[in-house]
Amino acid sequence: MDIANEKKLLRKEMKALRKSIPQNEKESLDRRIQENLFSSEFYRNAQLILTFISVGDEPDTRNILRRAWKEGKLTAVPRCLPDHKMSFFIIESFD
């Protein structure tokens, strides 16, 4: 199996695992992710935060973005472009 297929399979397994977690536990895990990030020296010293906008069962990043905006940090999220290229774009709100 090549790397692309392994990656695809692993992504599918992780999505299924996350989907199997009860909602209240998912929310608790998301808070732990956020708390770990916010307490890190990397976050405190960062002027720019690169993240993604969560959808579906992905870990919730909305609070990360809101807090970064409140603290005056720049935030950027990826966008897939043609030819399987990805670029980050600065965002200042969910609008």
C-alpha cells in the first residue's frame, strides 16, 4: 500500500473513532485540547495562529479563533486551491 492510500485509510479510521465518541465526551476532549493550547508557551508568544475551521465531528476550533481575535493575534486558515495546492488566508471573523 502506498502512502496516499495509508493516509486515506488512517483518516477514515480516525473519523470513525471520533464519530463513535459520545457528544459530551467530545466536548470535554475539545476543551482539553483548547486548554492545552492556551496554556502553552507557544500560544502565549505567538502573534499568528494557524488553524482550521472545524466542521462536523472535527475538534472544535471556534473558541481558539475567538480567543485569538480577542487577544489581538492574527489568525489564518487553509484553503484548498486547484491542483491540490493549499494556501493559508488571514481571517478576522467567521463572516
